[in-house]
Amino acid sequence: MSLVHLADVHKEYRLGATSVHAVRGVSLEIREGELVSIVGPSGCGKTTILNMIGCIDRPTRGTVRFDGQDVGHLSDSQAAQMRLRSIGFVFQSFNLVPVLSVRENIALPMVLAGASKRERRETTDHLMDAVGLTEFAAHKPGELSGGQRQRVAIARALVNSPRLVIADEPTANLDSETGGDVLDVMRRLNRDEGVTFIFSTHDEKILRYAGRIVKLRDGVVEGVDGEQPECT
């Protein structure tokens, strides 16, 4: 089933009298259950595309659909609800709340969604186990390694059972071994729990983790490696 569909998407930004073309006519389909990497040098449009898929930004022209819905026409409140309930985010800078424990950081989106205390505990227990952090439940982010903090961020992204998880340069602040461990977690969750992942990177060494690779350069798709799964 098609989960994300981009059709001739353009994105322009105004910088004074200058117009910057960040994305130039990108068309792309991502199906449920895929693990897709968007790769390219800095400034090629990776983050811009992820932000449009994630309802953070809107295309200047073209259409971005998530689960059949044109997200470019959502109101700000509708986009916020889509992000809260259907899309999880993992950022390179972790974006954890320093005064909250691992458990509390993971549960935070469920608090915002109004889940009960019992639901929060059951879900966070499951996810802490899934990412190997059960023994660190009471630790604060400052007491964790970079790889552990990124695993907290992955668990938090999954806590509301989203249809899609978007990870923008999730290994950029990690050494290669720790980054590989984090991507192993993402690949296992994709395989075992059917979570759809899109992650961006400029590091071609980690592309072996992706099922399909979309290569960007100067805001256009330069090529796609790997087979797209059959539509069901």
C-alpha cells in the first residue's frame, strides 16, 4: 500500500530578493513497511523533502500525500495532529528533555495525546525493551551515551504507534560503530514490527541498512537503487 506519494514537488524559499530552489520536481512513492534512505550531499534538499512529508513544511508546487491525504492543504492544527498521531521524528540532535527520565521522555507524546497512565507504562516498557534501554529507565539524558540517547529518541518516535518514522541524519553526531548500532535498531523494528522508516544521510557507508536508496543532487532525484516492494 502506498503510504507517501510525492508528485512533481517543488519547494522555493525567498531570501530577500533571491529565490532559492531547494527541491525541483521530485516525484517519489514510499510504500508501507519500507525502510528507505534519502542520500545526497549537504544542501541537496533531503531535509526539505522530509519536512514536507512530515507536515512541517508545504510544497510551493506539486502534491505531497500521506496515507492518501494531501498534506499541503492541512490547517496548522490538522498538521499538528497528523504529526502527533501518525508520524514519528528522530533528529540528529536527539531533542530530548534534559530534566525528564528515559521513561518520561519516551512517554511524552502519549501524554500530549491524552493516553492513560497505564497505557503509557505498558507502551514505554515495551519500547524500552525493544531498544535495549530497560535498565536505564530512570536515567536522565545527560547520564547516557550518544547512542543511548538516540535510541531513546527512536522509542519516543514510536510511542504513539505512527504509520511512519522520519529520521533526519540520525547518525550524524555518532561515531561509525554507534551509528551502526542505532541503524541496526531501526532495521530490526522495521523487520519485526513493520514500522516504515525514511532516513536521510550523506554517509554512503551506512546505506547497506536501507531497503531502497533515493539519491538526490541539487534538489532533483538522481537515481533510485533497490527494488520497491509489490503494492498490496
